[in-house]
Amino acid sequence: MKADKPWDKNLQILLASILIFNVVPHVAVVPPWISALCLGCVVWKLLYLTRGVPLPRRWLLAFATVASAVGVFFSYGTILGQVAASALLVTMASLKLLETNRYRDAMLVIFTSYFLLMAHLLESQSLLSTLYMVADLVIISLLMYQIHRRDRRRSIRSYRPAMKLIGATLPVWIFLFLAFPRFSTTLWNMQTRTAGTGFSEELDPGSIEKLVDSDDPAFRVEFAGGRHPRPEKLYWRGAILSESDGLKWSKSKEPFALQDRIQNPEGRQSTTKYEVFIEPGYERWLFVLDFPTEIDSLDARFGQQIRKYPGFIYNLNLPLRSRNSYMGTSILEAPSQFLTAEQRAKFLALPDKLDDRVKELANRLKAEADLGAQALVLDPAERYSSFVMRWFSDTGFHYTKTPGALQAQDGAGQLSEFLFQSKRGFCEHYSASFATLMRMMGVPARVVVGFQGGVANEFGGYWLVRKLDAHAWTEVWHDTRQGNGQGQWVRVDPTEAVAPLRLQLGGDFNRLAPETLIGGFNQDEIRRRLNAGLSGTIARIRAAWDMVQMSWNTFLLRYDLEYQLELLARVGVERGAPLVLAIISVCGLLVFAFGLTWALRRQARKEDPLLAEWRRFCLALERVGLTRYQNEGPLSFAERAGQARPDKAHEIRMLADQYAQLRYGPEGETLASSQLKRFRQSVRRFSIKASSR
């Protein structure tokens, strides 16, 4: 079947392009099938425009619309909410493109593009996204201007009126942002065979074949006074895992109560104050430096409140959907706590199906620690911890991000396979197996997941903690001599036994070449190698860009209603400051609106010589008693004037036709100076004749 002739082929190609431009930011959010649907619709439309391929029937489009809505519902469990609505908007805009063949359809695609732009604004406010959205807004507006032009020729000169109008609105954008009251309003992914670094509240290292590093930021940290602990001491705790299944660990299903107590933290020399700027995507989790004494000042515009849980774990009452910040104060020493008999039993619980070889290993290591030189260490937890760490170091265990998936299906079997066969793993393997061995020796133990290390930004003076810095370590219980349940959860990182450089270099350790690890280089030499050559130049460029993004994010976070009121207080306005701010905003908008209207009218009178000549012509007729009505068009006025002055009817009609053609016809888009000159000469001659009578 032969396709119908397309309406304005060039314009429809632009509509398809702008749709792709607006869908690209959503590709990382919507399911892959929606991106494929959008691409298919655009390709089909372009084939129709360029090759004459027939478009789908209306019944097929209707079926695809219903099927897409059902697909969105099953993908998200709803068609409401920001993410699901954005996905539905992408599908509807893509399908609408296939039936766009007239002005009304084109305008619908344009308005849908604006909504897609706003949907992306809700998802991201990063500097790069902001620049992208500004460019997108300009392009959509120019395309809408192009639709309303009679002459669709594309040139830089033809877009000048639209660009001037957009430029005139720029001050109001800035004014609204500055003056309008701003009211407050997995460690790794374990579902796939290849895992990417990140935070999760579960451990299942046995199922991971390869660890894929990600440079995406998790959070940034500014330390007060620029003073910070050494990189190997930067442990950012996120969650405590106490349920053990050998190599698999998870959070406790039942809440437990621990009495966390820090004695006189203000008097300790190791107190560290900092501010964390956290990225979205971590649900309710907040990450704090070991060991926190105080966390506050989270931006509460969206109703988030900080909740403290046993073990110095901090969560939010609502998921974190946007960038935010909070203040923290921490000490490096393990704080005093209490552990009841019930809680002790909980942290000594073992899997039901442990291999006999693992039990024999734990008994043997415990006996050797009690008989050897380690027996001189009075505290059993310290004695057994150091002995197991030495055993990891001396018996051929290796740290690697490509450990290969273990064959056993359950955590207990994976533990045996790791300890006696593969002996290859990363921090998850070592923390899970170490904690299990400690429990088998009678020492309460738990796994902590979060981040370790980070990289200092030389341009911004802050620390960047990336997803590849995700880490797991253990805490073992040390009893005090009082025997009343008082003691300390002491951090023990078994990764130090097999890869001490991992703690000093953070996630960058995973990027080291094998020859670097066996070359005997010290930490400083390794850092120089990491930052040498092209890779070092790229790293510095990325650090500079991250500093720019950090400055932008900090500005957006800190510029709120409280900051605006603080600015008013500096100029002496304190009482009724919110009302004053609202009045300033309204008055500013009114002043801007009147000022813009006056400027546009003045500019029109000043720069429109064609209109000035038409007014001269109307004034000449007014002198002979023919006044044009305010709402009277040029042709209607010429018809009435010709009836009143038959002797001048032909000349009046000719000048009115000439003006209408120049003003409203295709020539009006690109008025040549020669055309204006001829019209001016005709008007001047007529005015002279009219005034001489």
C-alpha cells in the first residue's frame, strides 16, 4: 500500500530528533524494552519520511498503546509515581510520533518533550544534567517557533526573534531561583553472576564470578579544618549483618537492643568532625565514620528524619531520593557497650549444616592459639583474632576481584570450598569466613558493610568515596575485666592479612596490575604509578570536574529558605522575614513583567520600520477624515477608506495590499531593504498628496 504524502517532512524529522534528545536521559532509568520501543518508533517514522514505508494502522497503534501501559504496570507495579509516569510518558510520546502528520500532533509532541524535560529534572539536578536541560529547553522552544512560522527555511538569522525572547526570559529564571522562597518540603549486587561495586545489606560472595569496578560517586566528605584520619582508618559503616549461613550473611530479622555508650567523647584528641554529601540510590542508609558520636543537620525538605539503631547505625525514616547532606562527629577508638547473655547467644549463632572440616579447623586453630606464643595475650578475642589473621596470611590465600563463582549452592558449602579449595576472594569472602571462625571459637562476631578509604580531591579539598570503595569487615566482642557484660566491639579487618595495600589505596587497589603487586613497591611508588602518564592526566581532569560538580551540588543543597532568611538578617530584616521574602518575590515578578512588556513594545516601535511607515500612511488618511479603528485590519480599513474616497481607492488598496504582504506574507520573515524602501517611497508620495489637498 502506498503511503500518504507526509506533512512537512523536514519538520517531522526535527520532531523525531527532539524526541530522541529527550528520551536519552531516561534510558538509564526506564526498562530496556521501553528504550527499544522508542528507537523502533523513531526508525519507522524516518523510514516513512525518507523511503515512503507505510505507517502502522490505527488499530495497531491503539493495541501498542494499551500493551505499553500494561507493560509499564508490570514493570513497576503501578502507573503512578515519578519513575513509572516517566516511563509511560516515554512510551506514549514514541507511539504518538507514528501518527504525527498535522499541526495539532506536532504541538502534542512538543508539549510532551517539555514534560519529559521536567521528568528528568526530578530525577537529576547535577551540573551536567542542568546544562543538558538548558540546551534541551532552548532547542524545544526553537522548534516550537519553527512550527509557527510560515516560512520554514532554517538559518541562524531566521531564529533571532526566538533567541531574543529566550534571552529576555533568562533574568526571570535567575530571579525566581534566587528570590523565590525555597520551602522545605547492594555492598555488591548479588543478583547476577557479575557484580558491580556498591552497597548492599547482604553478603553472598560465593555467587560472584567477577567484581566490576564503578567510579560513580557514593558520597563526598568535607572534614572540619581539613584534618582527617589516615586513609586506612577511613571506615564508613552502613549496616550490621548478624545472621550467618557460612559465607552468606544478612541483617537480623529481629531487632536487638545494644546500649551504646561513649565516655567523654569531647575530651578525646581523636574526635573528627565532617560533613557528608550523599548521592541518591541508597534508600534509607547513611554512612558514618567509625565511631560516630553525633549525626545531625540532614536537610529535612522532604521529611527525612535520622534514626539511630544499635551498633551506631543510622537510617532515615524515608528513602533518600535526591542528594542530601548531614553533619557527623566521630572518634576512632572503639566505644564502651553492654552485651546481655541473650545478645551474646545471638552473635555466637552458627549455621546448621557446617562442614566437619570447618569445625575441625576452628578447633585446631583455637588450640594452637591457646598453646603457642599467642597464649601470652590475655584477652581471648584478641588472641584468636590475631592467630586467624596470621593463618590467612601464611596458608596461601589471595585477594582478587576475579575469584570465580563457587560451586556449592548454600553458604555453609561455599565456606568450606573457599577455606580448603579456592582460597581466592575479596573482602566479602574474608570478612564472612573470619566472623564464622571467630564464632566457632566462642567469640561473638558480626560483619559490617559500608565503604573504606576514598580519594582526596586536590582541587576541592574534600574526599570522594566511590562505589568501588565498598568494603566489608568484621567486629569481634572484647569483654572487660568487670565481667558485667561491659566490653567493646573492636574492628578487625581480615583483608589486611592478605592485601594490606587495599586499606591504604582503597578501591584503587583493584586497578593495580599483577606485576605491581609482586614488584615490592611501596605505597608512595604505587600511587605515583597510578597517577602517572595519560591515566594521571585523566584522573586530574576528572578530579577538577568533580570539584565543579561538588560546588554546584553544595550550592543547591545549602541555598534554602534558612539561607535566604540569613541573607535578609544581614541587611537588618529579621521580623517577618518569610513574608518579606514572599513580597520581594511577587513585587520582583510584577516589576519584571511590566518592564519586559514596556521594553518589548519600545523595541517594536524602535526597530520596526515597516510598522512606522504604515502608521505614517494611516496618519495621512486621518488628516482627511479617515481614521482607522483600533481593531481594524489593513485590508478592511482599505476597503472602507476606498468607499469614502473613490478617487484614492486604487492607491489606498494597493498600499494596504503591499503592507499586508510584507507584514503577514512569506516575505515578512526575511524583509529585504529594497522592499521596505519601495514601500516607504510609496507612502511618502501618498502622504504628500494627501496633505496638499
